[in-house]
Amino acid sequence: MQASLFLIPVTLGETEHSRVLPEYNREVIVGIKHFVVENIRTARRFLKKTEPSIVIDDLTFYELNKHTSPDDVAGYLAPLSKGESIGVISEAGCPAVADPGADVVAIAQQKGYPVVPLVGPSSLLMAIMASGFNGQSFAFHGYLPIEGNERTALLKKLEGRIYSENQTQLFIETPYRNNKLAEELLRTCRPLTKLCIASDITCEGEYIKTKSIKAWKGKLPDLNKKPTIFLIYK
């Protein structure tokens, strides 16, 4: 197998690997000794669950987060120059999507190293699939501003794009602030604008519902501490 930077998806929660990850991923993982990860502890746990025979102490981990310097990130790719593959693992879902893993991928592309994305769950794509919204044109905005007036203004702007560009708008929030954002959506958006709440995707408590803003009022689920994607469309 050619030495490559493998982008390794992770389950979105306490889901059985066999439900969402193909066997081929396990075959790739057992052949890798170097991993760039968002969190070493959870990465070690994921690898051990993927293949119990893996000897964790034989592996090298490089931590990648928003505080990692570009020089350090470039240094993480050194094994590739020696013909050794590297795996990239995020906290959940697909690495390099709403994830600092994109930084190491960008450098690998600049240096001409092969980059191989493996198949796995993406909460963003799965939410779009299940929403009933436009899957031809959509935009993901990550975390919205925390400051109230700034966030309200942005929500109105994004809602405008639904109607002017026929484009689905997606965003997320820190899980313990989900309920506050949901309430703000009901206060800010037009009554007939549709809101899809996609929570705990692929997990035991999976919840995906689409209703108009008007229909959601008084009927919001408790989203506290539950990974959630919010989508709005017309």
C-alpha cells in the first residue's frame, strides 16, 4: 500500500463500529503506526475498539488543535517522507470537516503526498439527507456568534439566502447552548421558514425532525448536551 495520509472517520457517539464503518477502514488502521489526532485519549480508545489486538504503546500520536503551530503541523508529516503512512482522527465524524485536521491535509496537498479519505459517518451530510431540504445547494457555517445581536443579525441574513438563493443553511452550537439557539431561531425566523433539528445522528437517541418555525413553537425537544445540526430552508 502506498504511503498516504489517511483520513479516518470516527463514530458520532457510542455506536457500534460495524454499523457505520466499513471493514476496509480497520484493515487500513492496523497498518498505520503514526496518527495525527484531535484528542489522544479518545483516539487511543477508538483504535482499541476498532481492533483490540493493536498495541497502543507501539503507536506515535501527534496532537492537532487550534493551538498547534503551522511548523508543528508540517513536522507531523515527516513519516510520509520515509514511506510510512499517517492516519488523521478527529473527535467524531469525518476529519478535516469542521475540524482542525484540514490544516494537516492542506500541507500534505502542498507537498504532493497522497491523501486518502475513508468512508464513514458525516453528521452534516446525513442531516441534509434526512431533512428534506435542498441537497443541491447548501452552506455550512459552523458555530454562530455568541453575542446576541450579532447572532440575530446573522440568522436573518442566512434566512434571506434561503429565499434569494434557494440554498439550505446549516450551523451548529456548543451542545450545552443548543436549547438557547433553538429558542432564538423560533424568535428570529419567519413563521413559514422550515427548521430541521438533527440530533445524536446514528446514535441510540437519534432525533431528526423537520417542521415550520410556527409548528415548532412550544414543541422543541430538550437538546442540552446533545450533538445537534440545525438546518433552515423554505
